[in-house]
Amino acid sequence: MEKGKNKTIIDKIWDIFASVKLAVVIFSLIALTSIVGTVIEQQAEPEKNIKLLMKMFGLGHEAAQSFLGVLDKLGFTDMYHAWWFLAFLLIFCINLIICSLDRLPRVLKLVREKVRPLPVEHIEKMSIKKTFSQKNKAAHIKELAASALDRIGFKPLESSGEEGMQLYAEKGNFTRLGVYITHLSILLILAGAVIGVFFGYNAVLNLPEGEVSSYAYKDRETKIPLGFDLLCDNFEVEYYPGSDMPKAYRSWLTVIKNGKEVMKKSITVNDPLSYEGITFYQSSFGTVPDGMQNGIIILNVASANGQTEKIKTKIGGSFTIPGTSVTGRITDFSPALSFDQSGKAFTYAEHLSNPAIFVEFSEAGKIRDSGWILKRYPQTWQLKDGNRVEFLDIWGVEYTGLQVRKDPGVLIVYLGCIIMAMGLYMTFFMSHRRIWVSISEEKGSAKVVIGASANRNKAAFEQKIDKLIGMMNAGQKGGK
């Protein structure tokens, strides 16, 4: 009581931050608020969260809007930048550091303290103890024990005295630091996350084919300079056969810096492009508004006698089948063509889910044939006269939707995760184990007393002691 009264303000503050109860309270607050921050979409358009709240709580539009207003004022719509959430993280870090510093000296003392020989009566009082006798000289039993200890991973030291001979060893004294290594990893992960929040960003970029951008967009009004130019060379969508469901989509991107191409890569959903700490993820796609008329149609035209030519044209453009006098003129285009029951063609969508061109073929000024040629259906490429018109692509009418992310703290987070794995392994799967083997002469035989201790997983260590005794008995029989 007197000691408590004599504590200074600093001592009392230290005791508060060294409290495990404070750690539990702060961690619980972080977890609970993170649940809210996970449900409420961060930095999103208000209407998205209004619809979410209406669906979750059965609220009307006005009630959901008012509820969202309260959440916004409390900082839950941008929680990871909110002062109170950062204060929780700061308090948690201070608590973790002070808890570690408060307990670390005692643990370091145990780590640094070397194992020493003990009186036999102390060995006999240990939680793990084995006593038996063997009919042989104590010196021979000592050699058997030393060999057995070495085989189970211990390098024993030796001492002699009035009570006889003693072998003693320890292993894994550093494993007591596992929990503190885990604490360090948590601090690194939190530091990396905070660095990412304040010095990184998440943005989007809708980049049309053939166009260049030196900015990403955090929202409609906020442009973020990339520090280089990004060009979309091409974009392509692959659909499941017979359906309009995308199977895969791929963008061909070029990084340009100081007027020079420095990097090219094709990206897919799970294979992004990274340059100068900025990562571009494939996230969406779409068509450029009013871009169909300016799109470049790419055809591979082959005559019946095998002559081929690759042609680039536009809607309304003409081409000639090589080696013939047959010309084709593209008179119409549909981004998503289908046919009704009567066989009449119609467009059922605005995006390029099933693009098709209508071509009129003429010879000597007379139209001889016409029809739709579909990009996704090669059977429509073959003409009646044996010529072939392959519809390969329409370029310049689609954009690739990229998620742009910069996170300078990610390497620190990765390092923290690696260190955490090490710390957790040391904490839960390794232990500080010590063993003493006392050997003394007793009426023509040798009395062996084995004592051991482990700070965790004593059952497994006791099995090792049984294995040690088995080796000694086997050696004893072999010696005979």
C-alpha cells in the first residue's frame, strides 16, 4: 500500500499502459469499429451506402440518408483516416511497446542465464522426473547418457562432486523471445498500414485503346499524377462459347517515361503491371461513348486461290479481295447482334458482346452478295464463292478499367508478416527445455535421476526423456 502511494504520475501512467486489460479494451474497439468500416464502403458515392443501409435495416431512403449522415460525421465513411481510429492504433502500439518493455527484462534474464548443475534433491522435485538404477559402473552410464543426450539434440556439460556425476544441458532458450518478436511484427504491420494510408492511394483509370494518360483519378475531381505515361495498346475480351459471359479480359499496356518506352506488359485480372511502386490491376471494361463510328475494323481477307491480305478500315469503308475483282463495303455495324424468330437482325446491347459487320460484295459495279459477318462466329466468315473475310477485331472503341494502387508501406507489411510467422512458430511450436542427469554409485549399481523442465509442451518433452532412457537401456544391453 505504501509503495502504491509513493508512485509518481509517470509511474501511474506507465502502469495504465502496461495493463493487459487496456490491450483487450483497445483491441476490441479496433475490431468492432473495423467491422463497421468493412460493411460501410469507404470513400464511396453516398448513394451506394444509402442503398446498403436500406437493405440491411429495412429503412426508407430518407432514414437511411440521415443514418449515413450520422456515420459520416463520426468518420465511418472514411474510417481509416479518422482521427479517433488512428488514436486507437496509437494507443494500441504504445500499450504493446510498454507491455513488452515492462516484462522483457525478466525474460532476458532467463534467456541469458546459463544452465548449471543442481543438487539431486532439486532435480527430484521437478515436474518432469525419472529415477532408475542400472547394474554398471557410473562412468559407463555417464558415457551412455552423454551419447543419448547428443542423439536427441542436446550438447551436455559435465560436473562432478560428492553426490556423483551430473550431465546438464539446455536448448531453445531464445524461444522465450517469440512473443516479443510477434509484438514487433504487429508494430511493423501497423506502421506499414499507416504509411500506406497517408502516403499511398487507391484510384481508377478508364483508358481507351490507343490513348495515353499520365493521371489516375481518385474521384471525378481529383487527379493523381503517375509520374509517367500509360498507353493502352489493345484490349480484348474472351467469352464463354455460346454466351455473353466474359471468360477473361486482357489489356496490353505500355509505360512511357521521358518520351521512351520503358515497359510493356499484357495484364489480366490476377496478373497486374507494377512500375515505380504503382500497380495497375485489371478490374473492368466498357465501350467509349460515341466511339463506334471511329473504330478501326481489322479484317483478314483471303481469296479462294489462297491469296491473303490484312486490312484496316472503318464503317463505310471498302476493300478488295486480293487476286479478284470482288470488292466489299461495310455498310453497317452492330456491337451485339442477334436475330429474332423471323430471322431479322437486331442489336440487343451497347457493349461489344457480339460485334458484327454488314458487308455488301460487288463485282463490276453490281452487288452480288451481302450479309452479316460476326467476330465470335467464324462460320460466318466463309463466303459462298469460296472467298473468306475474317472479322478479327474492332479497335479503338473499348476502354480498359484499371484499379490503380500505390502502397509504399506494403514491403513493411510483408516484412511484418514474415517476422510474425517466425514469432508465432517460436511461441507455439518451440520451447526452452533444460535437462539434468545425475549419476551416482549405489551398492554395486548406478542410480540415475533425470529431471527436466520446459516452458511449454511438457508432454512432448517427457516423451523425449522416455526416448533418452530407452537409448540408455539399449546401450546398456549392447555393452553387456
